[in-house]
Amino acid sequence: MFKFTGKVLSLSAATLMVSSVISSAASLDELVKAAKAEGELTTIALPHDWCGYGAVIDGFKAKYPEIKINELNPDAGSGDEIEAIKANKDNKGPQAPDVIDVGLSFGPSAKADGLIQPYKVSTWDSIPDSAKDADGFWTGDYYGVLSFLVNKDLVKEAPADWADLLKADYANTVALAGDPRASNQAIQAVYAAGLSGGAAAGEAAGTAGLDFFKKLNAAGNFVPVIGKPATLAQGQTPILVTWDYNALAGRDTLKGNPPVDVVVPKTGVVAGVYVQAISAYAPHPNAAKLWLEYLYSDEGQIGWLKGYCHPIRFNDLAKNGKLPADVMAKLPPAEAYASAVFPTLDEQGKAKEAITKNWDAVVGANVK
């Protein structure tokens, strides 16, 4: 789990000219003024049923009605978000994302490639050091663990662990919630399967995960479709491997039709951290910074919690008695998360490379 160091970072003075880019959180009033002058914000890959983003976006709009939000491709994966920045470096129009929300391993690589710019929000000191770039290029925003969302009408006995998915009982039922060649959620699922089999963290677990899915595919249990609650309900993907917050949101959306189980596996419980970053080529950099300020405020963090995500400032909110009891009651019991592992950046990076580069050769299933 993340640890707080209590280190407070000083912030440089913000530029006072509305037309220029505000580089720190020292003057939120000036930042608001500059963001409103820009008048727009372009996001990408934010499905409204992911992590409560629909309500979070509505909250930002209500607070800053002068800023129009342009939402690009809500179903994009982390890799697609990075490619969108690359493809729109010289584009100041609505196809150029201002901000991205990507898997942890994509943050450092985007920084190394010069695709993102630094910004430290005003709540910076309450964010764990292990979940943010020291220079402010990317900041962890929320986390969850991989789980199984199971259609109880079609699956009479829910799988309790990864190895169970290989059983003949689950023929033509198991799907990922993304393409493991581009989607962080799917990459982490493959990694978790590898860890569950006893492989060492990092590249070894990535390789073992590929072997697991090779067996799953050969057994006829794997469905090469990007699964969603709708495909689960229709019977196309009766077992969906997805983040727990997406599974819980799916449960709410389906409203018992069909009835579903949300299972946190016994082993290979991988916690995935996502990160926020601002494009180095953002057409609306001040609106992007204001968006981050909102996301990392108490209101924004609790918005993610209502979407079943553990916000990155969870410990700080708990310490200050700001976690709503009614929201906490809807989350799985704490013991389900007791064995969760948080892969390091190095482990994630090596596993991601192994999985994305070798999926086609090892598994040979074109997920789409």
C-alpha cells in the first residue's frame, strides 16, 4: 500500500497574465480566470460508467459552466491516448487531447518521450510519493483490483481463482475488457494471471500470463471480444475480467438483469494505479490544470469513490473523516483486498513490453 511521507513541496508563483500558462497551483483564482479564457477542455478515454466519470464530469461542468468539455473516444485504451497526443502535436482543434488518464506504466514512458508537461496540484502533499512523478509530469489518481464479473444466469458456479477459468465448465465464456496489445486493463489482467500461477513479478509474470491465455484460448474458453456489461448480459461474454470498480458499476447498471457476481480472485490480486497527465501539446493548458485541480480536490476524489474506485488521496480523506459511510458500505469487504499487490513501475514496464509485443505470437487471438 502507499505510504505518506508528509513531505510538503513548495510551489512557485503563478504567472498573473491570463493569456499565459499557469505553471503551479499558487494562484487558483488566476488559474480559473485563465481556464475560462480558454473556454474549452478536451478529454479522451473517459467512459461515463468508468470510475464515476459521468458524475465527475458533470460536477466540473456545474462548477465551471464557462468551460466546454469535448470528449474524445470514450472506449480508447491507454496506448490509444498516447497515440492521440503523437498524432495531434500540431493540431489545436478538437481532436487534440488536453489531458490523459492512463495506466501507471504509460506515465514514465510518455514523460521520456516528451509528450506530457509538469503540473503539481494544490493537494500535492497529500498524494503518496510512490504514486506521483517527483517533477509533477504525472500523478496517480485512483486504483482498483482485477476481478471477475459473472453472469449468474449462464454460469452456475462462479470461478474463485484464475486457474478455475481453464475448466471445461467455462467453455466460450471468458473475455477481457480491452485489447491486451493496447489496453492497460487487459495488460494487467494477463499479468495477474501470470502472478497467480506463481511467476515472479515483472517480465516473468507477463510471460506466464501469456502462457495462461494461450491455454485458455486453446481450450476454447477465451472469447476474443472486448467485453462490457452489455456483452455479458447478452451472453456473448458471460465472464468478464475487469477492474473491480467497473464490475461494481456494471452490477448497478444491469440492476439484476441478469444477476451477477463480482469475484475478487483468491490469488493474483493485482492493484492497478492510473495516472493523470497533461499533454505537452495541450491546446488548453490552463483548463487542463484546472481539471486536475478539480480531480484532486475532496469533491473530485469522492466522485471517484462513488464510482467504486479507491482515490489516490484515500488515506488522507480517511484521516480527516471525509469518507462517506454510505459509499464505503457499497464496496467489497476490506479482506478481499488484503493480498493485493501494487506492481512497481519497473515490474509494470517489463511486463507490459512482454505482453504487448508477444500477445499475437503466443496467444494468437485478435481481441476486438
